[in-house]
Amino acid sequence: GRETRLRVVLRVRPLTCTETRRGDRRVVHSLGDGTIHVSAARHDATFGFSAVFDAGASQEAVFEGSGMRQLVELALDGFSCTVFAFGQTGSGKTYTLMGPLTQSETPPAAPGLLGLMQRSFACLLEQSRSRGSDLALSASYLEIYNEQVRDLLSPGPPCALPLRWSKTRGFYVENQLSVDFESLEAIADLLLQGSQRRQTSAHALNRHSSRSHALLTIHVRSRAVSARKGRGGGQSITPPTWVPQPSACPSKQGTLCFVDLAGSERVKETGSSGELSVEANNINRSLLALGHCISLLAKARGKRTHIPYRDSKLTRLLARSLGGSGITLMVACISPSSRCLSETLSTLHYASRARRVTTRP
Ligand code: ADP
Ligand code: MG
């Protein structure tokens, strides 16, 4: 019930070949110690985060240094945990969460390139085995596309699911599919299937730009078991008297949610028109709503006004992670290129503000 701050880390992606070829300058430099410096013609600013990952940082370094492992452990302990990647289109959000995208026909990405999600799945399964408790794992995968919530795991054409609110559950999606899994292969397969159903379109800034916000949630249900069962098989350990008996042990239910936001973008820069610009406007509107909620949440609790979670589907689904009982990690992603300067500054300001947001897990 104590207040805890949102943990915000920053990742700078390397310059892409195109950016290097056309001679873009690097305007972002890590100073070590979680600080980053932006220097360009009329800008000179330093920002601090819980951790900063420079262009050379490996996927493993991001997993270990971001606090992702602890988040997995907290989910196993029964907390609602969320990690979300945030930043301009093409800044490396999907890469950070899932690694380089591969289609089902192509060979899978090299293990070293796997993202936070696959690494978390491995850690989750490993931990759940070593804890020896009886854990049931299941996954659901949704996207918010043009302000509609769709199930990415149910076969057939996408249909919109209703988003409801109840006093006990908060905002929740009705009739979403939840699929049980027991192995790393099974959950990796669900991720692949779902991400291939996701709406993406190619535009000027990114060949596989995600046009929807995607939320993959792992549900962890632990059935309390007797201390005598579990690992070590036949060993008989007499529990000390203060250890509650199995029947008295409440079962724990944790969640681990990965949110891959569609990128913020200027319609002008992406060359979007027609349907694409409708998508872009919906994306921008929900990101604006998210930004608005974060600014209000960043104020001291006593000074807060009403938080308009209801302004978008995205903010409704993130209400618990941002202002409720969740534990949240935000990975802000930026490009180092001079051409992205204004979007980069906006991401940095947004992310700095998010550091003041607190929740009560
Ligand atoms: P976003 O999801 O933010 O729109 P992507 O994750 O799709 O952006 O990244 C855009 C491009 O940059 C992709 O081709 C991706 O492989 C590449 N990329 C992003 N981050 C990195 C990184 N840290 N190292 C190497 N390539 C990266
Ligand atoms: Mg993406």
C-alpha cells in the first residue's frame, strides 16, 4: 500500500543506415550515471533517468539494467506489473520489446537479439519452476486499433470487444481470450501469432510501423501448496508453527503486461494520407490522452484533480498501471538523429514527467 514511483529508463537506438547515409548528426549523448545530454543549435539540455541505454547497449543489458527481472518476480509474487515502451515511430519500441521482427517464413531472430518479452517469458518459466509452487500461466493479447479493442489470439477476422468497468475489477475487456501455456515455445508461438495479426503499415519513417497499441498480458495464478510438496520431493519438512496451513494460504494472482504503443508521429513527416491519416489521428489522440493523464498524475496527490482515464481506450486499460495498484516500468525510446530532435525532446520531457507519477501497489 506504500507509494512507489514509476520507473523510467531511456533507450537510444543506433543511427540507421539511411540516417548515416544522408549524414544525420548525433545530437544525443549519454553522460553515464543515468543522464543524457541533448545538444543542437538552439537546444542544450540534460535529463536524468533510472538508467540510460546508449546505442551500443545489448538487448541483454537492457533486460538486466532496466529492472525487468524484478518486475517478473513481482508478478510471480502477485502484483500487477506493466512495462510499456514509449516514443516516436521508428525509435525502437518494438525492437526493445520483441527484437527484430521476423515473419513466420523467415528464421527466428538470433537469441542475443530477443527482446524484453521473450527474456521475461524465459525468466518467468524458470522462476516458476524453481519456486516449486503450483503456478498456472495464461496469456491474453489485445490491440487497440482506431479506438477499437480487438483480440489478437482469437482466430478469424478481428472483431471489437467491449471495454467495461466494475467496482471490483476496474476497467476490463469482456470476452477476451486467455490461453493457458506451460512452455517457452508455447508462449513464443502465441506472441508470434498475435503480432502477425496486428495492424502494421509501411510509411516513410518505418517499414513495419505498428498502427495499433498492443497489450500482451501474462496471468500468473499460484495455488498455494504445502511446504512438503514441491521441489525436493520426498523430503519431509515440518513447517514452523507460524507458517499458515495450505488451506489458509490465499492463492496469489499476478499479471505481467507488455504494452507496445503505436508511435507518435506527425502526419506530414510520415507521408500518411486517407486511411493512414485516420489511423494516425486516432493514435495521436490516444497518446495525447495518455500524456494528459501522466501530467495530471505527476502532480502531488493532494493537488490532483480528476484524472480523465475515460478519454481513450488506452488510458482506461492503463489506469491501474499508472495511477492504481500496479508497478510500472516505462522504457522511453529515442533516435539519436538531428532530424528527430523535436520528437526526441518531446519524448524526453514526457518521460521526465512520468518519473513523478506514483502508484500504490
Ligand atoms: P518502433 O516500434 O518504435 O516504431 P522499431 O522497433 O520498429 O520502431 O524500430 C525501427 C527500426 O530500427 C527497425 O528496423 C529496428 O530493427 C531498428 N532498431 C531499433 N532499435 C534498434 C537497436 N537498439 N539496435 C538495432 N536496430 C534497432
Ligand atoms: Mg513498433
